[in-house]
Amino acid sequence: MAGKPNSRETVLDTASKLFFKQGYHGTGLNQIIKESCCPKGSLYYYFPEGKEELALQCIDRSKRIVADKWKDVFERVPDPVRAVQRFIENMAEDAQATDFEGFIPFSFWMAVETSAISDSLRAACQSVLAEWLHIISGRLLKEGLQEQLATETAEVLLSMLEGALILAQTNRDTRHILLISKYAGLMLNEVLGRSQT
Amino acid sequence: MAGKPNSRETVLDTASKLFFKQGYHGTGLNQIIKESCCPKGSLYYYFPEGKEELALQCIDRSKRIVADKWKDVFERVPDPVRAVQRFIENMAEDAQATDFEGFIPFSFWMAVETSAISDSLRAACQSVLAEWLHIISGRLLKEGLQEQLATETAEVLLSMLEGALILAQTNRDTRHILLISKYAGLMLNEVLGRSQT
DNA sequence: CAAATTATAGTGATCGGTCTACATATTATA
DNA sequence: TATAATATGTAGACCGATCACTATAATTTG
């Protein structure tokens, strides 16, 4: 907010939105240039290695943004089960509000596409998943879960959520996401040895 | 097996493999032509409306193939919980055997990409999900589950599985899939009111 | 001035798609 | 049965458009 809406950030914003909506190959540099109003010269000035570097930075950026979201919700909501549900409900709201087009940067299907393109992109995607899993399982560890169970639970949770996002985007219906919120709550309560409410 | 390895089927095979591995935009017609050894003239003879029609048929084909797999496993394995687990374990084996490149046609991330391309492709993808869900929830209904619970359980199951496939493909590790087999079993046993083994 | 940034014109390569020519079957007619 | 006519399928040259990317000049900024 330094008065100047840094051109570089604008490009990353636009590129992220488009990449996560249309995929890597489905998004042309010309489209990014047009929608971000950033001329080609600037784009290659900021990202001299071109499209792949741009995508890589978008992926890293989404890693940080989503990680911050997880940390934030775990800080604000003391109960980890409610925190996870809050996170998921927020996703559903974002999806609804943007008509399933802007609720970047969580839906991670692009990882599969980019994993087939280059090793560096695949490594970046692996790092994203690892980071998110680390945060979630870390919170569960703090509840006293043993390490393996915490890891497994976090993985299942992330699988559910990613899968639900695919169903939700395909059907343009947030019901699939909200359903996961409910079942994730059930699963977590059970794992944490609580009685069902 | 009529002696003549129909060229049309070969194209669908190759195209499906490539589409589900690289995505729609990431797969060029020239690549399909080269790898299937089917000349462009023949391709446009079989699929006069071009790439989109080809993708549509690949999607429909995968719908049928996977639906048959579900039906088959439910016929062969009487216990629905074990049947679901068997299905998931088969996915993991296929993934391993083909080095995460051929275990088409189940991973459904391409649905998100194609959903952004045209309404007919999106409709086709919706139909695929609906069909698979119908088969799974139908089997649960036969176990005496009430309709809403059966539907919800099937949706959660499919979400888990699709999400796990994303994690597995990104990390090139079937562990994520096998983990889902375990947790799907737990969830189904609970829903069906059984004691945990 | 010098560095940082913007602005475009233009590069070869590849994209999906069209077109025509040709080869091989199958059927129709005598 | 011989052959003409039609249908089926193969083969690839070619098209304009777009792709990611480069080169270089102009402009702004410190």
C-alpha cells in the first residue's frame, strides 16, 4: 500500500487467478498481459525466465497465502475442530462470492498438470502440500495426538478438501465443500477422542 | 478383437492417456496423431468436430469404464466396505504399475480445466460424477442406509479419493491412496453402524 | 546522467483445423 | 461375373492464428 500498486504484484495476482482457473497451458501470456495491464516488456523484466518462472512464483505465493490462512484460523479459533471447519466454510464462501472463479489459491488441481511439465514446478507443488500438511498436523500434535496419527489425519483432511473442491468446481455447487466441513468435524472429534455432539 | 484393431479405439486410448496426464490444453492434436499413429485425416473423419468432440468422447468413455469397475467390484466383493477398499487398492496398484502416468481414467482433475472451456464439456464431467456417485450410494442404500446418508457418504468418499489422487500424483507416492482406503473403511464401518475391527 | 521500467514490433514454432488426393472396401447394375 | 458407383478410411500438405519469447527503443525515475 505504498501508494504505488506495484506492477509486479498485479501481474502475480492476475496470473494466479488465471492459472488456477484455466490451468497452465490454458493461460496465455497475452491474456495475463491484457488483464493485468502490464506490458510484455515489464513482464519479462520482472520474470526474465518467462512463463515457467511466473507460474513458479504464483505457486510459491499461494503456498504462503494459504499457510497464513491456516495459521490465522488456528490462532483465532482455539478449538482445532472448529478452526478447521471455519477454514473450510470460508473456502465455500469465497467460492460462492467469486462464482467459482476467484477462490484461488487453494484448489490444487493445477499441481497435477504442472507436475507433468518440469521438475522444478513439481518440486514447488510438493513443497506447498508439505507446508500445509505440516501446519495442520502441527496443530493436531499440540492437542496431544501422536505423530503418525496427526500426520495421517492431516493428510486425509487435505485429501477430502481438495477432492471436494474438484466436485464443487465441476458442479458449481458449494454443497460439496460444506459437506466436508461436517465430516471433517466428525473425523477430528473421533480422532481426538471426543464424544460426538 | 475382430482382428482389426479399430483405429478409432486406438485414438481414444491414446488421447485419453494424454488428456488425463497432461490436461486438455497441454495435449496437442499433433501429439495424439503421432503417438496413436493415426493420421490427421482419419482423426477428423472419426471426430469431425475436432479436439473438443474427441475430449468429450474420452470423458464419456472414462465414465463408462470406471462405472464398470465399480459395478464389478461390488459384484465380486459382497461386503461393501471391503469392496470400496478393494477398488481403492486397485487404483494404487495401477498408479504404481504405470508410474503415475497411465492410471487413467479415474483422476478427475481434468474436470476443472475442461469445465472452464465449454458448457458441453462441463456437462459431461458433471454427468460422470453423478453416475459414479449413483453407483456408490446405490450400493449403500442396499445396506439399509437412508437415502440422504447414503448420498452424503458416497460424496465424501469420492472427495477423499479424488483428493488423494491429487496428492499421490503430486508426490508420486501411492501412500496417500492407501491411506484413504484405510480411512474410508473406518468411515463406512461407522456409518453402517458396525463396531470397528 | 544512469538505472529502472515501459512499450512494441517482430521472431520462429506450434496450435487446431481445412483441404484435396488417394487407396481400399462394399454395393449396384449389366 | 465384370465393372461402375459409392462409401469408408488413409495420408499429409497447407492455412491463419496464436504461442512463448526476443530485441530494441522510448520513457520515467532517482
